[in-house]
Amino acid sequence: MQHPTNTTPNQPPPLGRRERNKLKVKERLYDAAITLFAEHGYDETSIDEIAERADVARGTFFNYFQRKEDLLTAWGEQRRHTLLTTLTNNNIHTGTNTSTSTGTGTGTGTGNADSNGSGSSGGNSTDGNSGRGAESRNGNGNGNGNGNGTDGSPGSHTHGSSDNSTTNPDTAVNQLRHCMTALGQINETHQQETNSLLMAWVRAGRPLLEDPYLAELFAHIAHHGITHHEFKPHFTPHQIGNALRDLYLGSLYRWCGQPHTTPGQLTTELHTTLNLILEGILTTQHTDQ
């Protein structure tokens, strides 16, 4: 007689013992690699050292990763999963299914209540259950672009507009601010890791080869803003999404290149670049030539 299982039609069946053991080994290898990269640098860390730290044979490494560069892909996927989980838990419309896990996370990072982008679970977590959340709510927003907003981000004021974008969490503006807060905290919570891996990620061509999920995420929010008349329809959602992604990566590269940083510096810079897009640099008196 067959006994019914507890799984639902939308749930995958539970992993067997062999699959669970394989997943644990892969997680050990990933965790060992990320720790060594943060301690010594990506280029300075060998596969032998990763296997030794994970307490497995060198050949076992190649059962899970064909080459060391594959760890960069896993790192990027974990950051993506952490960000999307954080945003989803903060009711941000990502337009993306976050139910799948890459199975390489360590379970450490920035949590969802406050969110690293990842409260996501700081960049390396698959479940987003630990760390700091995306929302600090300790601001005193004064509406002049210099204070802290209701979500702990730098306040903004768009030429005296009277819209409710600063009070309604469902607006596209506030969704973008949550994104920038989460991205800033993901990187700042794991600064040494980010510094060690970002340049290796760039040299491996990952910004060109990987799916530009950030641009798509920003475009999804921009579409919401355009259809709800928050944003001018002069530009397409994809143009806005690509511009925001480019500004994010530029801010991240500059931050990683600085020998000394202060807490919250990257997050503040990201909100400044966001305000640059939202407010523009033209005076209200400007007319097209």
C-alpha cells in the first residue's frame, strides 16, 4: 500500500540522502572558497587550498565546479537570490520567481527585516533568514535631499512635487529606493568579500555574459512607474533599467577602489545616483533647443 506524500503539486519532492550529502559538500566548497577569497584574494587562492579548507580531495572539487571561475558565477547567483528574496519579503514587486535556490549559500549575510539585498541574507544566503534588513527606518527625512527618508535612505525632493511617493511604499520611487538600500547593504555587509571578488568577476567577463537581472528588475519597476504616471513616458522602461544598472555598477566599482570607506557610504552614494535619475540635472527653466 502506498502512503501519500506531503508534497503539494507546486512543491518539488524532498531530496534523498545522497542528494542532501552532495549539496552539503557543494556548500562546503563554496563557503571555503568565498572565505579564502576574502582572506587572501581570488587570484591568490588555489583549488588545492579550497579543497583543503573544505576537507575534501582535490578531485572532489571538479565534481561540483569545472573550474575556479565557476565560483564567480555561483557568487553572482547567490547575490541575485539574496537581493530578490529581500525585496520580495519587503513587498517589492520584482517580477521574478525567487523560489529556486542555487544551493551554494552559506546562510550568512544581511537579513530580510532590514535587508543585503541581500535580508536578504547578505549575499551568500539561500534563505535570507539572517543579517540586517533593507529598512532601517531611523531617518528624519527633511525633503531637501540631505536628510534621511522614511526607509533610512537619503531624502529626496523632486522640485516641490506634491505626489505621495515619500509615504506610499508601493510607488515606483520607493521601490527603487528599497532596491538601492538592499544593494548597498549587501555589499557593505560583505565588503572584504566584494572587494576580493568584484574585479575577478569583471575580468572574467561576467557583466557581459550573465543575465542582466538588475537592469530587468529596474525596468520592471520603471514600467510600474510609467503606467501609474509617476515617471514621464519619454523613455522606455529598459532604457531606465539599463541606466540605473550602469550607475549602480559605476558606484560599486568606485567604492571598491577606495582604500578607506565609512559605514553606509555606498548606500548613500547609490541613493544619490538614484536621485540624479529621478530629479535630473536640468533646471526647471530649461527649454529644448
